[in-house]
Amino acid sequence: MSFLSQSSEGLVLAQGRSLNPRLFAVAGVLTAAFVVVPLVASDYWLSSIIIPTIVMGVAGLGLNLLMGYTGLVSLGSAAFMSIGAFASYNLLLRAPFLPLPVVLVLAGLIAALAGIVFGLPSLRIKGFYLGASTLGAQFFFEWLFTNYNWFSNGSQSLTISAPRLQVLGHDLTSATGRYLFVAVTAAALVAFAHAVVKSRVGREWMAIRDMDTAASVIGIHVASRKLLSFAISSFVCGIAGALWAFGYLGTADAHAFNLDKSFQVLFIVLIGGTATLAGNFLGAAFIVLMPILLDRLAPLTGLQFLADQGALANIQHIIFGVIIIALLIKEPDGLARLVRRIRLPRRRSAAAATGD
């Protein structure tokens, strides 16, 4: 009898352990994103805070696939975002029969082709030199979209705006509609990135990141995998650019995707943590919310008088930079690692309680 009771207890424990807690976490995130947030959040929060956080997290996701998982540096993420924005604009304008999801995929593929072209230097150089070479994409596409108004349909202001924003006849121009559009697209891209990272391609990327010479010795085609990494990274960044232009701004020009935007995406990856998917959205939340928090705290810290002199923004930038440096010194692996360190003792205490 004691043997049977021990066996049944072991079976119950085994069944409990077989339930992956990550599934519950994913279900909770999806429920919050698609049920709670649309019901609770105001239009201001959706339009000014939540949507830009999600879009910048998607852009960080694209760069992280390249930098965190493959070990390749890029300083031109905003260039591929601009390609996605201008490509989707022209596809919507010149091929109105295409549905919006197809337009996003095609725009991402166009950005992926550009990523392959500008990823060719990675076959010969790496590290800082590769990062410097990717600046060519940043300067080239900003110059291209600024000087040739064909891409903006002949507009002298060189701005683009979505001709239509609807899916299956449903208008998405409201704050809730744009949020759901951005959230669904982000969820699909996260699922796509997770599948790639967990596949053989992802394992080969990480082998190249750790030591490309050893990866080549064991039979990995390093050149094709690097170019594939640039392509997929640019694909995700291209869709993020389309979301930024039409899901957040509503209109954009080439200067909306300047070098500062590329550095923002880079900081998102560094702050959130390299080689992580969820960390990109933590880093994006930090980038979006911290300036707002500093602005709200200005009257309490006695710095409000600097606003009349035009110096408050500069002071906030200095404080923001100091916070980033302190965070990276305290936790070089980013916010994702910090969250895991906080959750680990809780898991151990829960496991100990179960064992008792």
C-alpha cells in the first residue's frame, strides 16, 4: 500500500512538473495584452506610451537576432526601419488590392534584401569595423528618401502617411484599433523569432557568435548563416518601421529614422539584454518611460526653472545617460537577467515548500 501511495504521489508530482510554467506566463501576457489593456488603458496611454513601447521592442528584437544571437554589430537599424515604412507606403498606394498583412510581409522582405546587401561586409570584417560599415546603410537610405520624392509620391514635404489602415474591412485608425494592430503583429514576430532561435538556424547562429572558426570546422556554412541573420533582422526591423510610421506616428519622413533612432534601438538591446526576446520590450519600456518619468519629477527636484532657459532637456539627457551607465555597470546582462535573478529565489522557495 505504501508503495502504491508513493507511486501515485510521484505520478502527481511528475504531472505537475510537466506543466511548463512558461505556458501560464505566456497565457497571462496574451490575456493582459488583448483583453485587459484595451479595456483599461486610455487613448493617451495607448497612443503615446504603449504603442511606441511595443514598436521599439520589435525593432530591438530585430537587432537582437543579429547582435545577441549571431554576434554581429549593426548601427543602421533605423535605415531598415525606414525601408519598411516607405515600402509599405508605396505598396499600399500603388497596389491597393493587397491586404495590409501581406503589405507588411512584403515590406519586410524588401528590407531583408537590403539587409543582405549591406550585410556582405560581415563576410570579411566584424566587430567595430562591421558596425562602422553598417552606418553606410543609415546615411544612404536617409539621403535617398530625402532627395527623391518619388518614394513619397511626389510630396515636396517628403512625408508619407498611410492611404488606408484596415484589415478585413475593419477600420484601425482609432487608438484601440492601432494598438491591436501593433500588438498582433508584435506577437506574431515574437513567435517567429522564438521559432527561429530554437531551430537549427538559431543554434548555428550562436555557434558563430561564440567562435566562427570553430563553427566553420564543424560544418556550419558561416557566410550564408551571417547573411541569413542580416536578412531576418532587417525583415523584423522593416516591419517595425512600418508600425512606427503608421501604427504610432500616422505619418513620417526619412528623418524620423535617423542615426538617433538607430542608437535608441541599440540601447534597447543593451539595456534589455542580449540574446533574449522578452528583454527587448523591457529595454523599450525603459527607453520610453524614463524620459516621461524624469519630466514628471522635474517640478519635485527643483529643476523646473531650467525649462524656461531651455536647459531642462539637456539635464534630463545627462541624467538619462547616467542611469543607463549605472544600470549596465550593475547588471551588464540587462534587465532580462535582473528579472531572472529576482524570480529565481521565489522559484527556489516555492520548490522548497513543495518538497516539504
